[in-house]
Amino acid sequence: MKQKKNIIFHPHALRKMRERDLSTQKVREILKGPQSIVQGKWGRKIAQKIYGEYLIRVVFEEQENHILVVTAYPAKPEKYLEE
């Protein structure tokens, strides 16, 4: 993402990230340099990047002054990436 917007984490996102052992630093890194960004539900976007055997997906809403992280989770790359 090119914009220098503040990244804000929804409390739900922080709770889920703790459960999934994903750091805010890693999520910020993915938002700043994703391999791809795809459309999500309800106008949200999903930044994604492969780390090891997992695809980390960060669901976010882009607001005028900030980016709101809704959740983040690891997934199997073959489930979401097109060959």
C-alpha cells in the first residue's frame, strides 16, 4: 500500500491474532508490502503474503484517515491463490 495511513487494530483482530500467534509487526509488514490485495466481503480488502507454508491473510477496511485491521489469519496457499 502506498499511502502512509495509520494502522488501527480492531479489538477482535488483536484477540484473534493472539490466538493465531500473529504479531502486529508481521501484520503491518504484510499491509506495507503484500504479494497481492483481493476484494473481500462488505467492501473490505484482503492483503496476503506467503510465509513459509502458510498464506497470511489480513482483512482490512481502508478509511479516509486510517486502515482498520478487522482480522488476520494463516491459510493454506492453494485455497486462495490461483495458479
